[in-house]
Amino acid sequence: MPAMIFVNLPVTDLTKSIDFYQALGFENNPSFTDDTAACMVWSDAIHVMLLTHSKWRQFTDRPIPPVGASEVMLALTLDSREGVDTMVKSAAREGGNADINPVQDLGFMYSRALADPDGHVWEPLWMDPTAMSAEEKK
């Protein structure tokens, strides 16, 4: 089995969260989706589990960070700068917040940050490693 990551996120409105992640390009895996959780697939190796707060509590009693707090920033690579911009625009249109951090444009790398409706932070980015100078690669 290849190495995979399952990012588990507590959400307040499961249906709204499913719609939000689908608008960003994730696909729902109905085999692992019910009224308490949804498996959203980014790639063969990256899955996001959206969990209602009651489902989340089955795994931990640690506090759920309030909206506006940052527990992690999850970065996803995209094929182009335009793809980054499209994802951020989709996030804003679907109830998330766009550009919660300054846009990073280093020429060889371009990234923006967004927050989903529950405040989980994502950083879509595009990189062109062939454009990096020898000094930047060190």
C-alpha cells in the first residue's frame, strides 16, 4: 500500500463543507461518507475526512480550535498559477475566506492562503523548480 495521508477536520455543517471542498476540486468518496463524516479525495494519496463535532469527539476530547485560530496550514500543489487563483476564488464564492495571509510570489513559486467555512487554513501553491536559481536550491 502506498503512503497516504488522511487529514481529519472537525466541521460544523457537513453538507456545506462537502459542497465547499467539491467546489475546490476534491471528490467525495461515498464509500466513506455518511451523516457524520465525509471522505473528500484530492489525490490517490491525499484524503480529507470532514467530521461532525460529535464524530470528532469519538476520537479525541481535545478542544476544537475556534474559527480564526490556526492549528495547521495545509499546502496543496497545483499545476499552474491560474489553478491557485481559481481555487482561492472558488473558496471565496463557497463561503470560505480568501487571501487570509499575504500572497507569496517568488517567481518560481506562487501561493495564496484560504480558510474553509470552519477556519481550516489551506495554501494552494504552484512551483517551477526549474526556475529556481542554484542559490535558492541550497
